[in-house]
Amino acid sequence: MVQASICTIGDEILIGQIVDTNSSKIASALEDIGVKVTRMVSFGDVREEIIRTLESELRQNEIVVVTGGLGPTKDDITRSALAELSGSTRYVENRKQSEIIERILHSRGLDVLDINRAQALVPDRCEVILNRLGTAPVMVFRFAGNDFGHPCTLYSLPGVPYEAEGALPDIIDDIRRHHSLTAIHHRSIMTCGVAESALAKKLEDWEDSLPEDMHLAYLPDPVKGVRLRLSIYGGVREDEEKRIGNEFAKLGLLLGNIVYADYDTTLQEVIGKLLKRSGKTVSAAESCTGGTISQLLASVPGASAYYLGSVTSYAAEVKENILGVSPSIIGKYGVVSSECAAAMAEGVRRITGSDFAISTTGIAGPTGGTGENPVGTVWVGVSSGTGTETVRFRYGNDRIRNIERFASSALDVLRKKIESDTGNSESNLNK
């Protein structure tokens, strides 16, 4: 199997000034075509360290993908380090990249300076993949077997995330043209409502019985839930997909309705499909989640077909005056209660005329908890023509993580209510 290393260059990454999102996207793209990522390495803008680290990575991998250090300022030294690494003796202008640079700068009303033009100069021993979204081209260096012990290729990408991501399809095409790749077969199912550790315990016997060439990965996300991914490296696609399908059928029996889809997706996308399929609509009344549920619902293309709107009722007065929650409910039970969550969901459903409504009221933290309702407590209400239900969840004391988990839990409650009322289910594992 072809192996790859992903390297990020920049002091700003090492000091935590920016978050490296490029590596995960590059790794995912490589994995999809059967390239195994062995290492991810970050290092600073030091010429000797760049050369030394890249030499080491090239000896151990057939592909090395580098991001960062290609800007127009003096601290961006990747290009000169790569020129030395590759044995280049001069720089040459890539005229097509120069034209892109001029077009981009002119479109922004900026003059083209010498420092900008210099970004189209590349070492003479590299090939160029054009960067159509920015000024620094992708540089490709191919090394013969006697350079690092085996033939290998280095791709140097700009560090700007949308530019790096935009170049990925061309890089993947280039890898396919120059390497004999082993097929890789992935399939995922999405679960919500069970923690990763509890899920692993539940699946222990099933996981132990998997064939040796099948690999299971647990991929938790505070909003999406836990994604279970089965992978097989090699083999014939039709045969391997059938084998994975057989194992997933067993999972359906084990997990039931904690599975919300048998492919990689999100709760809000599944909810959108269920509502479109049934011709139903939804609204939201949020307190502790502060609009997060509404944002997730609205993030799905075509959401206007089923998402009617929401009320972010953070204050008790808004719950009472807009949603119509009775002051007696708040006075007797408090705002963090089953009764308040139910009234909020019923209120927003009445206001918007939606078929379904979801509500949240809780304590995200890190302060404000009580003995009955500690930090991390949320009540979720869901209302439809068949009635109103409430569910309580308890998490930790991290405010941002709690808001994400509250929203995810609420969406999962909504998903199950829609499935129950309409008889539809996005997952076909049990069919």
C-alpha cells in the first residue's frame, strides 16, 4: 500500500495561533483513494529543520504533502528550502500562475507588486499545479529511487485552508496517475445517544468476531454523535461492499434506533430528508442552546422547504411574553424543567404553525447549577400533533461542549419523534 506523510510548516501553528485544518482534509482525501497516512508532522519556519524533516519523511514514504510557508513575506521560506532539497539551481516563472495572480489582485482593486509576482517563480526542478484560488502555486517534486531509497513525490501546497482544499482534487488526480493504488472500501453508520465507551462495550462481542481484514473505527463528534466506520483494504469492490453490508445488518439488530443513518451524514440532514419525505415542517424554541439548533437546521440546503423559524427565548420574560409559557409554570417548576420545555415547544409550534417543534432549556455552565439541576442539565421538549414529550440529559461543565451536546441530543429526540409519527426512517439497517 502507498504510504504518505502530511507536514505543516509555520510557527503560527506551533504556538497555537491558528488551528491546522489542512491535515485532516488532506488525510481524508488520501484515505479515500487507498493511500495510508503514516504520520502528521508540524514544524517551524527554520530552513535547516524544514530540509532535515522532509528528507526523513521522504525516506519513509512514497508521498509527502506539505502545507504552509509559501506566502510573499520574508518569513515564508519553504520554497527556498525545497529548491535546496531538490537540487534546483535557479527559479523560473510559471506564466499561467502569474496571470492568475494579476487577475486576483486586479479583481480586489490592488496593484501587482514585485513581491506578488515573485510568487510565480518556482524552482527549476519542480512541476506546477496551478492555484486558481490564490497566488502561490502547488509545487510538485519527483525524486528517483537513488535520492531517498525509493521513488517518491513531494507536493507543496499553500497554507491558506480554502486554497489547499481547492488544490486537492488536482493533487489526487496526479497521485492516481503516478501510483498503483490499492483499493480501499469504507462504509459508515451514524449513531447518537450512546457514549463512545458504552458503545464499544455494547459491540465488544461483535467487534471481536470481525474478520481480520476488517477494521472498525470509532469517530466521535459532539454534534454528529459517534460514527462507526468499517474499512477493508484491498479486494474486489463488489465483494467487499457486500461483506461490510452483512456486518452492518448485524449492527442494526444490536443498536436499534440509536442508528440514525447507514452512511456518513448529520442529524440535521437526516431530519431534513424525513421532513421532506413526509411533507412536514419544524420550528424551534431555544434557551440554553442560543440558536445552535436553528443554525444546524438552516445549514442544510433546501431547509426552507420544512424549517419555518425559531424563537431564542433566553430570558424568562421572552418565554412568557412570546412563547406563552405560563408564569405559574416558571414559578412552580422553574425554567429548567420538563414543564417549561413542554410549554416552550407547544408555544413555538402554535406561533409558527409547524407540524413539529423542538425546545431546549438548561444550564450550560460553568456556573448556575443547583442540586436538582446541576451544570450540564438540559430538558428537551418535542411537540407534534400526536402530543408533547420531554427528555432530560446531563453532561459535564464545559459550556461550549454542553451547548453542542444539548443541540445534538435535541435533534436526536426530534429525529425519533418524526420517525415515530411518520413511520419513516433514514436508516435501512433493519429493513
